[in-house]
Amino acid sequence: MLNSGILDAMWRAFRLFALSSMAVLLLPVLLRQPWLLQKTQFSALSQTWVLLGAPRQQNTSPSASPQQVAQSPPPDEASSLTVILDPAHGGADFGARGPTGLAESDVVLDFARAARIALEAQRLRVLLTREGNQDPTFDNRSVMANGLHDAIFISLHVSSSGPVGTARAYYYLFPSAVAPGRNSAGVGAQSPPQTSAGPAVPALQNSVRNGMIEWGHAQRSSIDLSRQLAELTQTELARRFKGSPEMPVAAPVRQLRTIASPAIAIELCSVDVTDVKRLEQMAQPLAEAVGRAVAEFRYPLTPPAIVPNGGH
């Protein structure tokens, strides 16, 4: 019979072996799921920066929970583009409300699901910022795009007024680009006069430090691409929604400001209908317009490197 000391030594050795084996098995899982290791809250404070000119990880942010992110099947290897569809609002934030109680947050979620089908038919990778009635923060939604290489961000909205059956696309206008005395507008408000997207080079250089751009100025790195995407999208919207404007609108849409890749917002009119079917019928033409615009959009193979203190 073995004495108790030998038994204790064997038991300790067995436990050490078991724990080591579990660590080896769990480490790859933790590395693939960084949100398990640490939950990070991003803010729009000036000390938060986005790295420019470097490949980004092909995954979602650690601050986005699995309930907030839905990943589509793997696309064709020839396509590296990821389209992020952002159904606005969610949770306790219903957005605009119609006379029948219809909530904007529900309508745009249906729109996003229809658009995802159209985009996945092109073998594109598609992510939704929310799959149900969650309410991710502005920054959590932005993190999804800023953590990806070759991403497009499209935020979906429904207005509370306006000609029913029309649609318009927005790209970001920094408030500094609005002349004194002009009223800038966000999604759902009266559109400002068409104007420049903003002082590109000087303002961008002031927002860049050591190859990183300030979080609150992230969209400055993609203004031209966002405008191009908005123009393509507006052309397709105008073909399918009669009475829609021919050109997109430049406006300080909050969600777009912190996106460091091409980003637009689309707003359909309007939730103020008594016949819900009129809104439901907009889903398919919207999906077709988004799919066509994304197919025509040419993402640069090598985005320009941006460095501080002059130069591109």
C-alpha cells in the first residue's frame, strides 16, 4: 500500500497536468474571441484614436457582444469587401413613430435584413450592427467598421415626415464646413444647401498624430469615398423611388462622424403613414438600390497613407 505522502504527490501532479491541458485547449478559443478576455468601451474623447494606413483585423470589435453582431457566411475569396448595415435606433430608442404606433427601429431592421440578402447574393460579407431590439452605442457601431479592412458602412433611417415613397442618401459634413449663419441638418431634418464636404487636408492633418486619426474626426479620412458612394446610392434610389432628389445631401449625421471608412446614411420617407404596407413595399427596391450601388462602388486597392505634418 502506498503511503499518504506519495498519494498526495501523485494527486498534485495529476491536477497540474489537467490544468495545463485545459489551458492549451482554451487558449486558441480565447485568442479567436477577444471579447472573452476583455470588454473595452470606446468613447469619442480626443485621446481615442484610429490607426490609419495599416491593415485592420478581419473580425468584429471586442466591445460588440455576440448578440449585437451577426456574421454572414464566408464570401468568395476574390472579394474582401465587408458591408456593415446599421439599422438605426433600437432598444428603448424607437426613433420616429407613426400614427399607427409603428416604430422606425422596427422598420429599418426589416430594411437591413432585405438589403443583406441582396448583398450576400453578390457574395459579399455582410454584418448588421444589431440583429434584434438591441441598442448599441454610436461608438460600438463605429468600432465594427473601424476594426475591418475594406469596409463600407450604411446606416438606415426612416423620417417622421416628407413625401411618402421618396429616399435620400447622406454623407458626412463636418460642422466647420458650414458657413456662419447656416443651419446644418442631420438625418430627418431639413437639408442644408449643397456645399463642400469640408476642409480636407488642413483639418485632417490637424487630426492626425503618428499615423493615427482622432476618433471624433475619423470620417475625414474617407470623405471623398463616402461622397462617391452616396452619389451612386442616390442615383439608384432616384430610379426606384419617384420624386427623390437626384443628388445626395451633405449633413453632420452623428453616426457617420466616427467611421474611418466610406460611410453613408439612407433615409426613407416616411413613417407617418396609416397603411403599413406602403413602408413594407419599400424594402425590396431599397435592397436593390443598395446592392447595385455597392456593386458599382470601386474601393481603392491601396488607401492613401496619411501622415502628420504635411504630405499624403
